[in-house]
Amino acid sequence: MTSGEHDGRLGEEFFTPGTSSFTEFLAAHRPALLPMRRPFPDGVVAAPDRFPHGTTVLALTYRDGVLIAGDRRATMGNLIAQRDLEKVHPADDHTAVAFAGTVGLALDMVKLYQVELKHFEKIEGVPMTLKAKASRLAGMIRQNLGQAMQGLAVVPLLAGYDTKAPEGGRGRIFDFEVTGGPYEKYDFHAEGSGSPYARGALKKLFHPGMSRHEAALAALHALYDAADDDSATGGPDINRRIFPSVSVITGDGFERLTDPETEELSREMVEQRRSRPDGPNATP
């Protein structure tokens, strides 16, 4: 217990100048609150079918910025744990993060990352650059390495609109692996169990200068292809009216497509599949 806790007052650490990283502050003063801690003794590995896992997420750049999307399914082994999981979340006004991997840890990491960006801006008076945001998220993933080695990995996908980048290159995508290293991806990328099929579809459908409508349809086709070949990825559920999460980030900020818009796009995509089950051909 630190000074001040017993009488409801904040401890001295809250008034002492220090790091602009909220995560580092917690590590120094409240490490038990960090989600990135080893939950099991050495040598113990989490059973793969005991914890919900999120699957396929993707991002692609388009004419006005960057689009980020994900299916809604979470699985535990061969069971569907959740049909309407939200895997895409805004990190701040011009950045979003989507995740594949262990759902509980991923949601905690996303919440901590949102606070991390707000805390930095309040302390420093300016927002982080997009590259610094990617580096900060990489550090958080690296702190989760112990849990990842025990079978509880979290693999985020970061997309943002870089207001300082040249016109036409402001939509940017960053991929990560469990040791933390950030890797910038160009044009498009996907993560999760269905990602090979989603990337294959995007390789065929992506072209520079896509409109928002074209980019959203390409993302939905890619998720459909992922669900077609990966049982852990969920396609659009017309009967339950559960559709993929699709969001865009432009100069105006983060925007999640409304449910009616996503439903309309999903139905358009499914209708296109009636005449071409394997999806549209590549754009000439």
C-alpha cells in the first residue's frame, strides 16, 4: 500500500513527474493491474480449447484512407464460443486496432492501449505519431510474450490515418508478431487463422485508388473466402443479421460503418456470389 491509499488520497507517485507511458507507470506502481502477466507457473501451457479465440481481421488502404474489418466469430477448439464478437476497436481519433488470438487478453490489451494513447497526449500535449503508436503497441505485445509462450497469444493489426504523410499515402497498416516487432504492410494485410485465404482474395481484388464502396466489398469478399476455407472464421449470418465489423479511418477520423450499411453491403456481396461462388475476378 502506498502513502495516501489508507485515507483515500492519491499517493505521491501521482504527483511526481515521470514517464508519459501509462503502461510503464502501472508497471512501476501497480503491476498487478497489467493484463500482460504470466498466469501459470513455468512449464504449464493453456489448453487450446479452453479459452475463446478471435480469428480473421484485415485492413486495406483506399482512396480516402484505410479500412479495417473483421469477422465476428470466436471459437474454443471446435466449438463456437461467440457469434457477435467485436474485433475492431478505435484506439484514438485516427487509429484503430483489430485483434486475433486470445479474446480476454486482447480486449484488456486494447483498453490499456486506448488509455496509453490518451495518457501520452495529456502528458505531452500532442498526440503520438503513427509510427510511435505502432512502437508503443509493439512494446505491449512484447510484455505479453510469456503468456504467448504458454498458449495465450494476442496478435493485433493496427491501421491509421497519418496526417503527416504525403497525400495518397496517409492510410497505413502495421502488423505484429508475438515478440512485438512492428512491420509496416502496404496496400493490405490480414491476420488470424483465415488470413491466408483473406490475403489471397485481397491480392486479387485490391487496386490503388479504390472507393470506399469498392474497398468495403473487397474486405467482405476476403472475409467470405476466409470463412469458406477456415471453420474458425464466421461469414455473414443473414438469418441472425450478424455481419462483419467494417470501419474506415480518414482525415475526418474513425468511423464504424452502420449496421444497415454493413448489412446492405453484405447482401450485395452474397448476391454476387450466387453467380460466381468463388468470388469476382481480378480487376484488369
